[in-house]
Amino acid sequence: MLPIPADIFTEPDDVSPDGLANLGPLRHLAGVWQADKGVDVNPKAAGPERRIFREHVRMDPIDPQANGPQLFYGLRYHIHINTPEEDITFHDQVGHWLWEPATGLLMQTLSIPRGQVAIAGGRAKEGDDRLVVVAERGSTEYGICSTAFLEHAFRTDRYQLELTFNADGTLSYVSETTLNVRGQGPFIHRDVNRLTKVKEPAPNPLMQILMAKQSAKL
């Protein structure tokens, strides 16, 4: 982490508007991904349940984001999952992937419609083929916040996501969430999948505006 400057208000004035070109290790993620053979292992009253799921992920580049002198490039994402035997949504998740070029800080924010949000952090550099982010309950930087019911019944103590960019262009991940299930104790909720990119991303909104202005001049 770089020292926090005395001037915490002034934003950088040499920011490239091209989100895609400045995503660093997140560049591989941009686009639309699909798979139909994911594996989920989750806790049930009778014991762990294993389910196969279908997954659709959309990751769109956003405009550069500044916190005063701090500058991020990133992606806005939406994950939708269902199962072959049910049409109802099995899992829905939205958030952002963010990367700070100056420090290599990597972040995933996430929100799920069961009353839970988290920020997971890690480090990465351009060209990395493996990304890891972690969040832990109680952390004020990279932590987890849940409803009273989830805290009581399925307390989340830790979350780790590992992404691997494979040589064949596919994307693999292992997600492990450490739960404390009331009446059962610790449980590792695990999801694994290997996704294929089915669509390349469009430029970030600012670049689309600039490209349209440039085209109008021609």
C-alpha cells in the first residue's frame, strides 16, 4: 500500500479514459461467460448436498473511478445461476471487480439478495493467470456483513475466491465460504466451475461517447 498523501481530495489529471485497456489482470474477465456443469456443495439439515448448476456471468468495463488521488479501473458484473431441475434462480449476485494500477490492489465487491454483502481483497499484477481475493468476518477493510438471521443460523466467517485463466481461454474458479451452521458447526460451502467466454465486452461508457464523437468528425 502506498502512503496516503496529505492531499486526499485532488484527483489525478492524467487518467486514461479507456477502461478495457487499463484493466490489468482483470482484462481476461471482461465479457460474457457461460457454463452448465458447475458443482455446488451446500449445507442441509440431513447433511451436505451436492448440486450441478448452470451459470451465466456478464462483466462490463466501467469508467475510471477515483477516491481523490486513488484511481481504480474495473468491471461491473452480474452472476445468474439456476439448476437443470428447477427454473427458479438458484443464485443471483451483483458487484464490481476493481484494480488499482498504482499498488496492485485487487478487490471484488458482492451483494446477494439474501441480505449479505462483502468486500474481498487481494493483490495482482498485469499478466497474472491466477487471482485470489479473501474477506473475513469482522474486518473493517475486506469484510462480510449479513442479516441477523444469517448471523444466527449460517454465520459466514470467511470467503475466498480463486480464479484461474486457462491456456485454452476458459475461466475456472473455486469459491470457498466458511460457514458456522447452527447445530452443525463449521462447514465449507464450495462452488467450482469452468466457464467459456461467449461474447466480448463493449467499451466502457466514456470510451463509447468519445468514439462516437470521433466518428462524427470523420
